[in-house]
Amino acid sequence: MSGLDEVEAQGVVKDYGRQRALCGVSLRLAAGQSTVLLGDNGAGKSTLLGILATLVRPTRGRVLFGGHAAESLEPGALRAQIGLLSHEVRCYGDLSARENLRFFGRLYGLRAALEERVASLIERVGLAAAADRPVRTFSRGMLQRLALARTLLHRPRLLLLDEPYTGLDRDGVTLLSHLLDEERRRGALLLITSHDLDVVAPLCDQALLLRRGRIVASARFAPGTCTATELARLCTAEAES
């Protein structure tokens, strides 16, 4: 498929047996825009990211990628445009960071300049000194850096990031924010869940509050104007109403 410039969820419902995780969620993500998805644990954020990643099928509603329904697109071509960073690192402990990225690069169908791409990402995420160590020896923060490199490896257009700052030290947080800003500037679509409002506020162009499976509040911000105070205020909007 051609370049992905817009993703839209329309009335998405997800049931797990008798439990309803999402209750008619609608949203729009645009190229070069970073959306922060707020909400307590259990609000449905991870389920929504799974649906947008095409890993979870909605019970009702649909997701449009560039104006096309997900089921009308070739699955491999669509997933090649999506990068998902979830709570699971999904790397192989007995392989080195470099070997992990080579392995996933081949799965993504990368052949030309794969070694250069792997080396560049290892440098960008700050793992050059540990690139050839077994991943099982990595700290939680190092694993998170490697997971980020794996997510960016195939240059996805849609980045879905579920609590991406987990386990990172101060330098790692700064590095991740810089990389995400670079991705936004190159025209990627970003959807980020995070409880760390101070960290995600500078990246936020659009904020959505998900509560009990429903989007109950939203706000838009001019680039660079969002603050943690604004996000905290949005988080209390539904509770006060």
C-alpha cells in the first residue's frame, strides 16, 4: 500500500465474553501528529492499541487506514506500516541486540542495507557498547531501548507506543522523547499511552481521555504548547462533570 497519512477508528466496540472493553470509540490520527491517550489501568487503552495494530479484531465498528477498511488491505503490506511497542519486549534473550535486530529485519523483509540500518539504530538508542552482548544480560531500561529500536526498524508510518518510558532512566527518557519527536517531524502518526504527563506533554498535539472504554474528553494543542497541567486537567474533566 502507499504512504499512510491518516488512521480513523469509527464506533469501535470490543467485547471479551460479557465484558465490554471498548464502547464505541472513534478517533482520528493524522500524519505528523502525536496523540496522547490517557486513562487509568483497565480503561481499554491496550485493547485499543491492539485493534489499531490489527492484532485484535473489533466486535463492531471499523478502522480505516488511509481511507480503506483494514480488511480490504493486504495484511502484510498494512502491518509493514505499523510499529507497536507494547509491555512485552519481544526480543530473544540468547541473541545479542544486533542479532535480534537482524532477525526482525529479515522478518520485515529488509534486505538492502540491513546491516547499516541495524548499526544506525543501535547507535541511536544508545546500545552501541552492548550491541553484541546476550540480551538476557540487559537491564530493564536497556531492553526497552532495544524494543524501541525493533519498533523503528522497518520505518513504520503508524507508531503505537504503550507506556514506552517504562524502565528508562533520565537519559533514556530524553533519548526516547527526541526519537519520537524526530518520527513526528518525518510525518509519522504517533499514538502514545503514558502516565508520565511531564514527559509526554511536550510531544502532545492531541490528547484523548479513555474511561471505562469510552473517550470522555479530548483536547488539541498547537505544537509545543501542551503542558502537564493541561493534561492533568483533562484527566479530571469527566470526574468533575
